[in-house]
Amino acid sequence: MLRRIPDRNIWLIYGAIFLLGLAYGIAISLTAVFLDTRGFDKRDIGMLASCFALGIVVLSLPMGALIRRFSAKATLVLSLVGYAAAVGVFPFLPGFASIAAVRFLDGACSVGIWVSCETILLARSDQHNKAFVTSLYAVAMALGYVLGPLSAKGIVALSSMPAAFVVSCVISALSALLVLARLDRDPPEARAHGEAGAQGGAEPPASSAAILWRIKTSCFATFAYGYFQASVVLFLPLYLMASKGVTLEQTILIPAYFAVGMLVFTNVAGRIGDRRGHLSLMRALGVIGTLMILGFVYLDRYAAMCAAVFIAGATLASISPLSLALQGVVTAPRDYSRANSIYNVFYAAGMLLGPPVSSAIYQATDGVMMLYHLAALWAAFVVFTIVFAGDDPAARRGERARVGVPA
């Protein structure tokens, strides 16, 4: 791996994102349960999650311009500090309005972290290793997600839920210090090289609409994942406790099984995607993941449900780094920050729509119908990847090879 990724800055981003994943894992595993104990109903919980997503939506597009103006490093440091502040004050806020404001800040800072990290990784990785690099990024995040819920369980047992959020704050602050002290400045020669390469290919500057059309399959993938992730994190634990007899202690570990699945398979998926094509693999993973979502309706044993969560993590979570790598392949380097901003708008839109729609379905019917509609979303994504299979350059090369046209 060191030979394939010689740039130490990529490894430093992995370390920072591991710490952030640990902080995320602690906070996310407790957020819904903490709000429930504070007396918020399912609709309130969904609306607060939408405030988080709204922060992502509002800041996604400006984030590309901020990175170009102030650098990815500066944006990343400030975003990490902002997230640390948001998660640290969260458990001590008095009511819905103040919590909603901090959840908005949480989302705004989170998108700054993601766009900055993705821009750095795509710019510093070569054309044949993008899924490999982004998959290790996802692995680093997943390691944090695995250890986060386990740490949260121990912290709550020894202290309290508010203390767990404070620990998350401290870890995020350490991540910011690591980036500030060790990450190199954005290399101007790398930007110049990307622009020269684009000019040398006689390619005119791409408009935002052209970039969006080029990355539409990646955008649908991240929309579906954001919608699914935001909905499942909040409502799957409540569904399992209400309908399957799962205890509170068991639900805290559910995100860890999802993250372990992601951890085990994401890098394998990245290597396969780099060799065989990103979009076709995303389609296959979407089919398997859809079946796992349906499995929650029919499975009753806790061990079987954990296995389904593990497989869902191995498939649906692996789609995210593949979609990011596909975006990096079809987009010119000079357009990475803009493409990442557009990409994260769709992720945020999924997170914005998922919780209120899921909570409305859950409250009006039951958890089963909520799961059915999540499965339908992923099924629609699978159909989309079939219709636009040619969006992946690997598919176009394969088609030319079948008809005997030189690549």
C-alpha cells in the first residue's frame, strides 16, 4: 500500500478521518436515543436530523469556492474545530430551537470536512488508484465507526450520555490539531498541472451543469446513501426495540456491525472497481443491499439481524467510495472542488429528505413500510445504473472491445 500511495499527506488524511470517525461513531450511536430520553418524538427527531442535512445543503456549493479561495487545508481545520464545538455543546442545550441551530452547524462543518478531504485525496491520487485511495478513506472512517459505538457503550456505563458527547468533542479537536500541524499546504503545482493537462487535451472549462451531467450516477448513489444512512441511524434502533424486542444495549452496537461490514469489504470493492469498472460493481452491491434491507422485515433473531446489518454495510456503504472514485475518473482535476461540492449537495439532499419522510411513514403506518420505501429507493438506483451504464468509462471501453473497436 505504501508503494501505491507514496504521498504522506494522503495517509495523514486517513489518520484525521479515523479520529473523526471515532468521534462520529460515539455521537451517532447515541443521538436518537438521547433525544428520545429528552422527550422528543419521532417527528421531532426527524426534523432535527433535517436541520443537520440543511447545514450540508446550504454550505455544499459555497464550500468549493471557499476551498479555492482559502485552501483545502484551512477549510478542513476550521470545519473540524466547528464540528468539535457543535458536538460538545449538543447535550447541554435547553430546547428544540437551540438543538436545531447546533445541528445545522454540525452539518455545515461536516460538509466542509468531507469536501476538503475528498478534494485532497482525488487531487493527490493517480488515475488508476482513485477507488483504492477513496476506499481506504472509507476504511479509516469505518474503523472509527466500529470503535465509536463500543466506546460510547463504555462511556455511558461509566459516566453518562452527555459525557460521551464531550469525549467526541475532544477527539474532533485532536483531529484538527493533527491536520493543522502536519498537513502540507495545497500544492500550487498540482493545480497548475491539472489545468495544463486539461488545456493540453483541448477541453474547454466545464460548466456546473456539464459537471452534474457527467457525475449524475455518482450523485444518485450518494443521494440514496445519504437518505438511507440518515433514516436508518435514527429509526432502525427504534424499530428494532419496538418490533423485534432488541434491547437498548444491543441497539447501541448496531452501527458497529454496519461499519465492520464496510471495513471488511470496502477496500476489496475499491480494488475490483479500479480494475473492472466502478458503476457495474455499484449496481451489484445495490441489489444485495436492497435484499438486506428487506431482511429486517422478516428476520427475528438478533444474530441474523446483525448479519444483515453487516452485509448491508459491506454493500451499500461500499458504494459511497466507489461513486466518489467514479466522479474522480470522469471529472477533470481542475473541477474536483466544484464536483465534490455538487456531489455533497446530493448527499445532503438525501440526508435532508430521508428523516422527515421516513419519520412520517413510520408514524403514519409502521416501521415495516419505512423499510420497504428504503428498499424501493435502492431498487430505483439499480435501475438508474442500468439506464446510464455508459457513464462509466470502463463500460464504454468494454463495449468498444466487444465490437472490435480499439480503445
